[in-house]
Amino acid sequence: MDKTNAPAFRVDRAAAGSMARTGSLTTPHGVIRTPAFVPVATRATVKSVEPAPLAAIGVQVLICNTYHLHLVPGEDVVHELGGLAVFSGWDGPTMTDSGGFQVFSLGAGKVHGVGKVASVFPDEVGGSGGTPRGGSPSLVRLTEEGVRFRSILDGSWHTFSPEGVVELQRKLGADIALVLDECTSPLHDREYTRAAMERTHRWAERAACAFRPRQGEGQLQYGIVQGGAFHDLREESARVIASMGFDGVAIGGSLGRSKEDMRHVLDWVVPLLPADLPRHLLGIGEIEDIFATVSRGVDTLDCAAATRMARNGSVLLKGAPRHRLHLRNAAYRSDPRPIDPTCDCPACRNHSRAYLRHLLRAGELSFARLATLHNLRAMTRLMASIREALDADALDDLAASWGVAID
């Protein structure tokens, strides 16, 4: 694929002694200062929070789910109403995934009964065809043409092709669109993982060709590196995807036995990617992961953990065990302190831990909103401090202040 427009990404400062860097990614809806955390807005909304407060707490970019928006309300509705920015009221940059993770979660994820990280492995369940206890039938049919899947809403069949997803994301109006890929299960063996990776590469080439006539219109297209937890497959995928002329590269797929495998994958992949392309890490972004991924050259990363934890009663606080407080605990029943006295989010400015615990225990919807705003503010503050530390060549010192050793 011949590239007709250069990506709007600039490396502002490269760190000495690591792959980390700060940068600026220009999109039709604004500039993203990197490294940046990308909250998950599955259905064009961060659960429990409207768009305006997100911008006020420093959120720069959201990632929406192509699969779910296709089902409800449908890409045509979003397009008719002006695209995601007008439809949702979020006027900052937006990414859309490809639906590839739903291929995994509704297919092999259901059959194998696993998520991104597995607790059992192919040799324990009979290789690529094994089904651990707890597995259930697949809702996905994969072919060379694309993926056919059943709606989780009404059981109807839908088809995603590489070309169709390009058009779907154009209608959604995303600033950054990820190509259709197949995310393999941690239980898939090497043979299946290679076949899926090669299919992902063929789909990527088709998506790039479908996107080519619209290059220069503002939307950016990212290819996706796959290959599971296999060193040579990841390197091969990085080289192939990097050669296709995408505007950026996302790194996805299963992580094998632990998140430690994620660090290995980045060590293998990032040095093979063009330095002038933005790098996005899919679905990893707890505080414990941030320093490891940034130091390995990741520019943006998305994760639902911070918002999911908030809804379940866990709020982020530097220095607490695993940097979080569990507000269901009785210890906070009469605690007059804010979650974090250094935080300027609405929850910390206005409410005590005791009151927030009361809202949580009473099942009040306001708790989810306040806790979500706090956790996302904690993430945006962390990323801002990381950018400042990188500019000062002090990332190791900042990590140490969080009790994290960068290895």
C-alpha cells in the first residue's frame, strides 16, 4: 500500500535509555498529548458519566466499540445525526475498535472460557480444539471473507468484512479507526495462532485498500499486530503490519500466562515499528501496567479497569495497597477524609469517604458517577505526571514514587 498522507504524529521528546517518548497526535477533533490513557466508551459513552465532565478532568480521547454501535443504534443512525462527536456530545478525538475482540470474546473466548489471560493452557485441554470446563458454544463463524456473528441482543446474524468495517467506521466518524483482526485465545496453539495472524494480515491489506480512496480526509487508520505469546509470530506480524503504510499501529491479542507476557510482546514488537508512527496498546491499562508499557514505547493505551473498578466500589489512591481503596470496607463508615486530598475531582472536592461509602452501600447511582470521575481523574493526572517526567528524564524517579520498578 502506498501512503498518500503522512500520519499527524510528532515525537516531541525521546527518553534516554528506553523506548519511552512524548508526542503529539493531531486528529480532526483535537490534539492528543502522548503518552495518553484512553477510557473505554463502549456505546459512545463512558458508563455513568456524560461527556462534559470528562473533558474537564483531562480526558483527551475515548475509544468506542464498533460491534456494539453497529447493533445499537446502528452506524446509519450515528451518521445521519452527524457522527460520534455530534451524536454523543463528546467533541474530542475518538477511536473505534474493529470488532476483532468481539470475534474473540463471542467465539474462542466462549468456547475456551477465558479472557485475555488464561489460567489453563493448550496442553492441559487438548491443544487448539480443547474446551475447558465452563466453556460454551461459539456465536461466531470465521471465514476468509470475514466474520459472521450472532447478535447478543436478539440472536440475529451479522457479518463484518474488512472492507465493511472500514465503511462502518467511516459512518461512525471516528478520528482513529482500527482494522478488522482476529484476536486469538491464550489457549490456541501455535498452528492456529499462525493461521489467525496470517488471516489478520490479509484482512489488514484488504482494509488498507478499502481505506485508500479516503486517505487525506482526516480519519486515521491503524493496523493491528497479532501473534499471541509467540516471539517469532509477533515479530513477523510487526514487520508485516509496519510495511502496509498505516497511520498508526495497535498491539493486541492474547497474553498467555500472565501480564508479564505483555511486557515480552512489547519488547519484541516495538523496536520493529516505525518510530514516526503512534503505537496503541489494546486493553491493558491498570496502574501497575502503565509504567512498564510507557517505558517500552507505548503512546496510547485503553482499558476498562478504572471505570469498572469504580462502579464496583474501588477508587484509586497512590500509596494504598495496589493503589486502590475498597469503599465497601467498614473502615470507611465514618471516615471524614476525601478519597485523595490532592485530587481536584468532584468526589474529592465535595465528599468524604464516609458519604461515598454510604452512596455505594445504598445503591445510589450517583456513586458510580462520582467514583468514575475520580478514577479517570487519577489516570489523567498520572499520565500528565508521566509526560512531565519524560520531559525531565525522570521517569524512573516517578515510578519509584509509586512503588514501581521499571524493568
